[in-house]
Amino acid sequence: MTTKTSTKTNNLSMKLLIDTKAKKVLFAEASKEVVDFLFTLLQLPLATVVKLLTKEDAVGCLGNLYSSVENLNHIYMQPNLSKDLLLSPTILGSSPSISGLLPSASGMITPKLYGCTNSNCNTISDVCYSRCPTCTTYYMSKEMTTYFKGRAATAASQSNNNNNGFVKEVTTYMIMDDLLIQPMSAISSINMLNKQFNVKNVGILKDTVVQLGINEGLKILKTCMEESGMVLTRVFLDS
């Protein structure tokens, strides 16, 4: 068995319970930070997933869809829409765990804002090349970098319960191989070993602590989108 780790110094960690005979993860014991990260994956639009995995590694034909939009001349788009609406969708209120486990994610969770090209107009929009709704003769194509950063910082500070993630820290969580998550208890763990996994010989069980960093975060993202009920096994045990 080869346990894969990352070089990032502030990785999260979780404890795996492994069936050494079947060579699979039965479940993991994890903190709220790990659960926050996994729940964050539900917030990711498909275009962001393609960016994170790269077009070549995207599941199915998602990479081709992304390339089609990317290569399409904007003159074929509706006049009030920008390709950024599809290629760089906005994610608000993301878990703070995402920044440490998905590369360049911080640049993907804030919207681009555009100002009217009329210097006397202060209208702001998130749709590039649309006609200004205020002066009606100019277009929204001036990227508002400074304004955007200020608004993004304000939105981030107000969102997601003051950046405290999604779940409480009062308990440890059990993560199944297929990413089913529930609060952990000794009784539920014993019942699961007896009834669900039918473990008769505890000698075949082994626990090990693994690191969860950027490499593992990306592998989890990709594997959980595939038709697999063994996400943790594939990410941490498969060599």
C-alpha cells in the first residue's frame, strides 16, 4: 500500500480505517475542516471544475464544451451576455478550506465587474459588452479592478457565517468511501463494521493517518465526479 502525501505544510489530515484484506477504505475519521472542504465541492460550477482539473483531465466532454465557448467569437453571443458568464461563473460564500486545497481557487470565487465606457456614467455590471442600462448608448466593457476587489472583499467577509465554514466543530465526522458523511460515534462505528461491512476478524483492520493537500483535493474532485463508490480508496490507496 502506498499512501500519497503532499509537500504543502498546512495540509489537513484524517484517519482512515482500512480493510487490508479487501484493500479498501471502510471509512475515515475527519475534522470539520475536511468536511467543509468536501461540502465546498457542491458549490463549484462545472466551468470552475474544468478550470481546476484542466480541460484535458475534465470528466467526459466537459473540456470540449469549455473549449467551444472559449474559442467562440463574442459576436456570436447574445449582445447582453459575456462569455465570462459561462467560463468564469461566480461563487459566493465559499468555505475557507477551498483556498488551501484547490489551486488558484481564490481567483475563481469572485465576479468580474465592468463599468460603462462613458466616463460620466458610474453604472457597474457583471456582464461584459452589454449595453449600458443607464445611458443606453455606451457599453459595459471597462473592467473595474479596484471596485471589484473592494466589493469582493466585502462579500467574502459577510458570507458563510464569518468564514466559519459549514459544519460545527463540536464533533468528529465519519466519511464513507463513497463520501457519505455523518457525525461519528463509537456505537455507529461498531454497528457499521458488524452489519454493513460484515467484519468478523478485526485483525484485518488497520488505521492510518493521511494528509489532505492540493494534490489530494484535486484527485477527490475528479474521482467523485466519476462513477465510483470508492473515492477514498482510489485517492489514498491506489498506487
